[in-house]
Amino acid sequence: AMARTTADRALAHGLLKAELAEDLLVVLADQERRPGGPGPGETR
């Protein structure tokens, strides 16, 4: 949720292009739905 908020803010302030923000939000949503996926701050 924190990463989504950060992406939304970056988009609103013109720091992130709309198409890149869309891709980022899709990836974040996929991570949240995946059971056993990395938790906040974790990578694989």
C-alpha cells in the first residue's frame, strides 16, 4: 500500500510518466495477490 501511495504521489507531481505508473501499479497489485510473495521491503 505504501508503494502504491508513493507511485500515486509521484504521478501527481509529474515525477512519473502515466504509462510507467500504470505498469508499476499492475506489478504492485500482482505482488499483493500472490500468496507467499515477498513482504514489505523483501526481494526474491
